[in-house]
Amino acid sequence: MTSEAYTNVASGDAEIGVQANVVHGDITVYQVAPDASPQAVFRVGVNRLNARMPDEARHLIETAVARGYETDEVRFYRLLALLSGRTLRQLGNDGLDSLAAICARLTRLDGGDPWTAGLRAVLALVTSLGAADSALVDKELGGLPQIQRDLIVDHLAVLLEGPVEDEMWRQSVQLAAGRRTAGDRAARVWTFFQPVPAGPRARIPRPAVYQRDDVLWTVFGLFALVFTVGNLISALIRRGDAAPVLGFLIAMAGTAAFVRYGSDWHFRRQRTRLKDQELHSWAHQEAPPQGFARGVDRLFTRYFDRYVPRGTDPTAWITNTAGIRQRLRDEVVEIYREERIGADQVAWLVRYLVSDVRLRWERATLLSYREELRTSARVKLICLAGVAAIVGGGLLVVATAGGAGALNGVLVVVAGWVALRGAFRLDSERRRVGADEAEYQAAFSDRQAAYHRWVRKLSVKPSDREMADWLESDRRLMVDEAMRHYRINASQIIAHAVIEGPASGVRRARVKHGPWRYSRYQIVLFLLTKDGVRQVNAHLDFEHISEQTTQRLNYRFDAVAAVRIDGIATQRQTFELTLVNGAPILVPVTDAIGEIEAGEDPMKLSRVSLDASGLPRTLEVLEGIAAEGKEWIIHQRERSATHLADLRHIVRDLISER
């Protein structure tokens, strides 16, 4: 049975469309520093092997060995990287030569170190090719620590032939079944596709802006008021009557009351009018097709469509919240636009804002500001009493103060009106700043709490190693399901290859220097048996842990005419399998690399993605079939027979008399 080959592609009828991109740039498990020690290079190699990038892992482990770092743990992982997912028959001359060279460098494997024991078990399994006793697997693996045992079962499940291979495959499927949902996958996997959220922000209050006309009219009115009041007082003193003086005092008392409480009434009316305008008046401007603003538009549209209040007609909800939706949208675009932030990084804020609007709608508090800003009856009564006092006192002055006093009284009223009109506007602007600051603090506090709640949810984000383990488990179980459908054992399969890639409209994410992981995959599985090729197309919902077979095809080896890959490495590549009597099977292999982080190399990222996909090993199988047909199987065995005999001789001396 051949390696499990994995390719980031989609089946022929799939559409490639990425819904969201996420690069976790703060994770460097796959990065090798220029001055890294051999030990550090080896550890990165192990990380890449755990992420199902065996060729990249092998390169790094070989580099560490060449620089003098070689232990039984290194040798163990070195063999795993070479053999992972392959049969000995599939190694070819170069692979078998490498295996023989590794074994030739080994010394006698004595001692109880777990890595030494694991290395002995790997070599014992290598020399057991053709063994008929499946109990050999339990004999070699039974006494190993869990770590080494699981690594061997995971990577070497298809190494052998016959009953031993069936037992190894059975144990690998059992391991995959337990690992598939391990680590609370169902509750955590979605977080991997979430970007690092942008921090909470709110619109900073606009500083006080006093209109020049208001300032000028207020100053002019005050000067005029002081002048006319002075003249009026002089006129009243010269006249010597008590009645106009009383009227003047009543008018001044009313003025004081009106100034004190009328300013508050004016501010509340103005602020209510402004908030009404924000709620109901809006002018939508189409954002550019690409960019942050258009992304925010889509987020608000999506969540307002999704978060419809209970018992509310969706059309009425959208129509009646158009103004507040536009205001919130404009605020988000304004406060984040100048930073290098993607719209998906503020999706948490948009969700919070929309859910807050829905909550206020359901509680009938969307217009609560009207009640909060409503002027009390007491204030209105005092203001009206003040106006009455001004009017009554003024009339008394006009009626009893004579011509000069009456004229000055009229001028006092005009000057007072001019001064108060400007003063009320200036005071409203001053109070507006204080009210905006209070609203800003409340909004920022609420958004900060929402941000921390979101960060806590994302704190369970799985590692790329976990994502790789889960995906490998899905693939292995899908292969096993196909085998059970066709009623064939692992030992009856000559080779198999899996081509996979993003389904339509998926979310994708990766860690720095790592391959893309997708929320949904299209899978194409090839099983090669002595009777021909079994092809299975399936859809894998990685996020919800479910799969569905969409098509099954069967054809002979000689029906495979050609196989190739088209496209530029860093752009979309397409896998093409041509059958003699059928239309080509076209499978998009990889999407464009997309955005990269500082220090990343697009070509290296492309190689990493291909290695994680297993495409090179898939091509080894399919190109061999296309070139030689069924004879490829026979030729592979003939090519490896001599190498295997020499290898058994080398290994037997290393592990004998344990």
C-alpha cells in the first residue's frame, strides 16, 4: 500500500473561492533562523514532519545531521521522514539507497532509551517485509512508550505488506478515530480561521468648535446689554419712581431664571434633534470594490441581515435601522481605516454593534435618548415663569418709566435676546463636548468588554500541529471508508493517493511559514488495486467534522494516458489526469500564496504547501501508472528487491540479540 498523498486542490466540479484569509504571523514553529543551531534546525524539522510535510522535514533533519547533530531521536525522526506514508516498494532506488545509507551509519542499538527502542522497532518492521504473522506488530510496538508507538503507527501504517500491513492499518485507523475529535476539536477548530482581532476603539469626541458668528453676536450683545442696562438704570434713578424699578427687578429675576434653566432646555432640544438626524437621516456612498470600507460594508450587511430581532419583520428592521447602520459603519471605517487592518479583524466589533442595536430594539430602548434628554416639567415651568417675569417686568418699566426709560427698556430686551441667542449656542457646544466624552467612555468600556470576551473565546485556538493531525485523521478515515465500501483490505491496495483542496467560498488560515488550512475541502481519492483504479470524490466539512461522497469512478490502469501539473508555483496550479476514453480530470491544485508576512519567501511557501499536500508523492504513483500501466507495479518490485535484501542484512546485525 502506498503513501497517503495529500494535495491542496479541489475536485473537477469544485469552484475555488476564498471567503477569508488569515495569517497567524506571531507563530514561528516552522521558521529557521539564519544562525540556528543544529538542534534548533532539527526541532523545526520535527515540527514540519508533525504537520505532514515529510520532504521539508527530511531536508531540515538531514541538515542537522550534516552539521554534527545525531542522536537516536534524530535517527528515529530521520527514518520517519523518509518512510512516512510510503511502502518500501514505493521508495524507488534513491529512497532505498538513502535508507541503506542511514542504516549503515548506525551502531549497535542497545539500551532502554525510548528513542533507541523506537528506532529498533522501526528497523524490525523494515526487515519484516512479507511476514505473515500480524502479531509481529504487537510484538515490536507493544512495549514502546505511547509517543514513539503512535508516531510509528501514524507514519508507517502503509509500510509493510500482507497481514502485518493489515494490522498496522487497523491500528492507524483506530488511532485516527480517537484523534479526530481529540482536544475538543468541535468547539475549537473554528477559532483557527479567525484573525487576531483589532483592539477596541471608539470615535474620539470632536473638540469644541465655537462658531465665529456666535462669539461675535454674544460679545456684541453683552456689550450692548451692559450699555443699555446702564442707561436704563440711570433713567430710572433720575425719574425716582418705585414702579419702574420694581418692574426692572422683576425682569432681571426672570432673566436670571431663564438664563439658568433655558440653557439646559436649549441643549437638550438641540442634542435630541441631532440624534434624531443620526438615526433617521443617512446618505450611503458606494465604497471602492476592494478595500477596507467595502469589507466593512459587507460585514454590516451580513450581520444586520442575520441579527433580526425576534418577532420583527426583516424588511422593517432593515428600513428602520438604515440611519444607525450607516452611522456605525462610518464610525468603524473612520477609526480603523488609517491602520493596516483587514475588515475581518473588526468583525467582532461589527457583530457587537449590531447585536447591541438588536438588543435595544427588542427592549424598546433604541430611542431611549429622547427620554434621557427630555426637559423636565419643572425646568419648563421655571423658564416660562422667567419669560413671564421678563415680559411683565418689561411692560411695567415701559408703562411707568417715561419715554427714555421705555426706549432703554426695549433696547435692553433686544440686546439681551442677541446675547442669549449666541450664549446658548456656545454653552450647548461646551456641554456637547462633555456629553460626547461621557458617551465615548461608555462606548469604549462596552467595546473593551466585548473585545476581551472575544479574545477569551479565541484563546483556545488550536495549533497547526493539531490542525494537521485532525486533517490527517479525516483523510485516513475517508480512505478506510472507501476501502470498506469496495471490500478490500489494506494489503490488497498497491498504492493510494489523495488530492484535496479548498471548496467554494471557504475560509483559509495558516501560521507563519506554514501551509494553508481550509474550513472545507474537496477530496479526490485514488485507490490502486490489481484490478485497476478506484476513484472517490468527496466533500469534507473540516470545521463541522463531516464528509459526503459525491462521485465514484472505476477504470483500468491502461485508461490513464497522462498526468501533469499546469501553472506557476506561487499562483494557481492545476492537476490534470487524462484518461484514454474520457475527458481530462482537471483539479485546481493550489491557490495563489496571497498575503505574506515579513521574512517569508513565496517560493518556499509554495513548496511547503505542495509538500503538505503530498502532491509530489501522488505524482510518483500516477505518473508511473500513466507511463507503464500495470507493469509499473512489477517493475517497482524488481527495482527494490536487491536493495531490500542488502538492507535486511544491515539491519539484522544492528537489532539482533536484543
